[in-house]
Amino acid sequence: MGRSKRVIPGFGITMGFSLLYLGLIVLIPLSILVMKGAGIGIGSFFNIIFQERVLHGYWVSFMCALIAGASNSVFGIILAWVLVRYDFPLKRFVDGLIDLPFALPTAVAGIALTSLYSENGLIGQYLYSLGIKSAFSLFGITIALIFAGIPFVVRTIQPVLEDLDNQYEEAALMLGASKISIFFKVIFPEILPPLLAGFGLAFARGVGEYGSVVFIAGNMPMKTEIAPLLIMSKLEQYDYNGATAIALGMLLISFLILFSINVIQWRLNKVKLI
């Protein structure tokens, strides 16, 4: 029998290059962080990350990122649906706007959002009149994270909707299913795995976001201070051990959350194959 053909030509070379690339770009820097954190000592590490101010910074970063990721999941589905299923004037222009947070410098986005949602801003003046403090608050942080994370959800769902066969929807409609039932029983199971992937990416971006958040947050300790700002403050004070400990804590929590999302996504894909 002849030698079996591999799906990817030159698998050994491409696999080796992939591992080398991931090692140099991802694994080695993270390993250095872990090694530096190990040099602090377990006692000092836990003393730093369990400080009240640090714990509150973790809570602000992860909670706002979670709310922003959930909001982006809902509105990302709507945006992707409109872009795929409908034709309207300036559709290409609107589709291009989705990627604007990728291209715009984060500091510029932060300044723009702060001006827009401040008490005298174009949108903020109406929110403040309703008693909603949109700038220098957790609400403002969440708005900034929604802005930064929306492209991840839209761009992961959009290709799946484009490739989805309309025959299943037509068959369900002919059998008497309502449009809501068709969406939740036919369409939603197909877009759920990419939705989780988009949510994970948006959440990860939100947890580590700094430039677009630091201006609108106000950076008030025990109120709107995010964990990345604490790291920068430690570095400015030449407290490298403190900065490393806070960063390592964020890394461990983020890894556990993203790993859980990937496990759920893997199980959903496995169920679909069965």
C-alpha cells in the first residue's frame, strides 16, 4: 500500500514552525511571568493579590468585562444578523464600521468616549439628567469595553450565518414552526459555538483593556480602579514584585475562565457531530 497522504502538505515543517512561533510569542513571555512570580514567594504573592484594593480592582475588571461580553453577545447577534440577512443602503460602510475599534488607537477611543459620555457630553448630558452617571463610573467602564469588544462577536458569528443553509429554516416554517421557534431551535444551536468563542475573545480583551478605559474610568481607588491600572501604578513606583503578582493573578483567573469556555464550546461541537 502507498503512503497515506496528509491533509496539510509538509505537516512536520508547518507544525514545527507553529510550535516555535507560539513558543516565542506566547509561551516564553508567559513562562517568564510565572517564573518571576514564583520568585516572589507564595506568602508574599497571596499577601499582594488579597489586598482589599487589589481584590476590588480584580472585581471591577472582571465584572465589567463579563457584563460587556454578555451585552456584546446579544447585540453582536443582532448586528451579524442584519449584515447577513438584509440589504440596505451603505451596508458596506456599516460593515466596515464594525472593525473600527480594531484600527482606532485605544487612547483615542478613550478620549472620545469620555468626551461623549461626560456630564456635558453629547450623550452624557441626557444620561446625567436621568440620574445616570455615565462617565467616571462602572457604567462608563462597561461602555468602553463594549466598544472594544463588539467586533469579536460579530466577526465570529457572521461567517456561520452566511454559510447556514436556509433549507432547514424553510422546512421548519412549512411544518408550522414560528419564527421565534426557528431561531432558537434551528439557528441558535448553529451559532452557539462561535458565539461562545466571540464572547471569550471579547471578555479577554475587556479584562486586559487599558487605553480606552483609563480615561473614562476616573481611576478612583475602591470605586473605578481597574486591575491594569494597578499594575501600571506598581510599575511607576518601581514595585516590580507587586506588578508581577497582580498580573499573574489576572493571568490565572483569565486562563481558568477561558479554559472553561473552550471546554463548553468543545462539548457543544461534539454534541453536534453526534
